[in-house]
Amino acid sequence: MQTVLTRPVVLGHATSARPVCRPVCRAQPLLPAVRSAQATCSTGASLCVPRTVSRKQVVVRASSGASADAPKELDPLESAVSKIVGVKFAPTAVTLGYIALWYALNIGFNLLNKSIFKYFPFPWTVSTVHVVVGLVYCVFMYVLGFKGASFERVISKKEFASIFGPASMHALGHIAANISFAAVAISLTHTVKTLEPAFNVVLAKLILGESTPLPALLSLIPIIFGVGLASAGELSFNWTGFLTAMASNLTFGFRAVWSKMAMSKTLGSTAVYAYTTLISVIICVPLALLAEGSTLIEGGKAAIAKVGATRFWSDLAMVGLLYHLYNQFAFNTLQRVSPVSHGVCNVVKRIAIIFSSVIFFNQVLTTQALVGTVIAIIGTWLYTEASSKHKHAKKPDAPPKAA
């Protein structure tokens, strides 16, 4: 370790200001306090330090540890918000804004989507409309120059391949969920979808070899029990709605696991979802034509005769925009919070959707269905908490900072 100190040379009672050169080891960096007062000799082998620098002026500081405590650099949106709430609270305010928009757009999507199914029961086609409208939105923003709100940049074949797996599961899960929405009440579909953690646990073990802690496994019991109780007490129950909701859980479970395997830090969350939308269009369009193409024209004519052409087309355009934007804000929120916090937000969001749909559609919710729904949601919260504690327990203690 190198320490460069100066020693005054006393001539009688005076202190010489003549610099004296000392050999310096080049293997170690110079201390900041010394570096500021140094002058290098022409030979480069010695350090010239004025004799007027005393021992007390040499202060040892941590080299780079102070930079870790420096305030986090704000992004453009946070900078704008900081003018209202201050720099300290700007990141939190932006995150809460994302969550609020995510909830509002998601609730609006669910209510409008179910309304469309009442006069146009073509879930394969409506699912395709959702992603097609989203793709048009992304292309429009990209052409206007708002690349950060769209694809950001052209990706490589390797990046496209890494996104394709999770995106394909996203597309299939989206279709399955919409078939369920069309067949049963929104509340039942979302209650069944609280079983998604159970699928994640099984797939993580089979594909990634990850084990789930016992408390998290035990929390799946109230979820399964609650879903069973709510399903048995739901007046709109049918097997098509139940099984497609379960299929959505399976595909979204694959999406979660494959996303871990293909996680990339080269693209922002908005760009990842934009390319997910593109891939979803490639998958959904042919599947919709195969499933409903033969009856689609007649179904469209019947829907227009029932509600009018203006409402029919405007509803489809609006529901597609709502779908894209709520998913985009969900991705943005996930980028700003931990996966566990995102899971908690999902639980609260599901509660909001279930009870807003019950009120909006004047749905009759039996006591048994209500109790089952509450139990399933509580189980989801317990699962999230257990997973959070397990992850924190696995984190090693941070090494002490160098003095």
C-alpha cells in the first residue's frame, strides 16, 4: 500500500518550501488528497510534493464507495415529475402512476371486452384484434419517432428467437383467457387464474430445476381450495370456461419460466412487449381464421345489426388499445419493482377487477362463490409473501465497504 507523506525540513526555525522528490511505487494508485497537491518530475520516477503540506492534510477516503450513495439519476419522466413532488419522491410517484394506469386500463379492458362478447361471441377473432391494434399502435409510434414507446430498435435474429418462446405462450394464453371470458363470468375466470402460481411451481421444477420452499407450497392449498369452492358456487360455471382458464394458467406459466431463461438486458420493457405483440399477431391471425373464419362474416353482420357499425368498430379499436396499453404499463411496472412486489400488485389488481365486474354487470355472486374467491386471493397473497421471504433469505450478506 502506498502512502505519500511530506515532512517539513526545519532550517533553524524556518520551514523550507523547496520540493523534495521521493520514489513512488507505480503499482498502487495515488491517494486523492495527495494527488491534488502533487507535481510529477520530468523523469517520471519521482513525486514532487511541496514541503508546506503537513501530515494532517493527508486524508484517506474510500475510492469509489461514495458513488454508490450518490442520488440515482432520474429518467426524463422522473425529472418532469420532480418539479412537482421533488427529486426524492419522483421515482416513487412515477411508479405509483404506472400502477394506477395499469389498474385503470386493465379494469376498463375487462369490462369492455366482456361487453363485446355479449353481442359478438368470437373470442379467437377478438383476441387477434387486441394484438393487431397493439401492433398498429407500435408501428405508428415508431414511424412518428417515438421509438422509446415502441420497438426501440431493430433486433437481431438471436434476440428475436429468445423473445419468440415467451411471446408464443403469451399469445396462446391470451386466446385461452378470452375463450374463458366469453364463456363464464369475469369473476370466475380471474378466480381460476389465481392458480397460476401452482403451475409456475411445477414448471420451474421440471424445466429449471428450481425448488419451492415449503411455506410457499403450503400456501397453494388455500388457493386450490378457494378456486374449487368458487367454481362450485358460480352460477355461470361451465367446463369450457373453467378448462380454458386453466389452459391460460399453463401457458402463462411457460411464459414466466421461459422468460427467466431468455431474460435480456439489451431491450427495455416497452420494446420487449412491442416485439411480443408482433409475434402474437403472427400466431393469432392464422389460428383465428382456422377457428372462426367460416362464420366470422355472418357473426360480424349480426353484431352490427344489433349495436350498429359505429359502436361495433369503435369498441373493437378501443378494446385493442386498452389491452395493449395495460400490458405495456404492466411491463413498465415490472421493470421498476421487484417480481414479488409485482405479484402483490397483481393480487390487488385481480380483486379490483373481480368486484368492479360484479358491480358493472349486476352479477349475482353467491355466498359460496364469494367466500371461495376471497380464500383464493388470500392464498395468492400468502404465496407471494412466502416467496419473498425465501428470496431474501437466499441473498448473501453484502461485503463490508473498504475503509
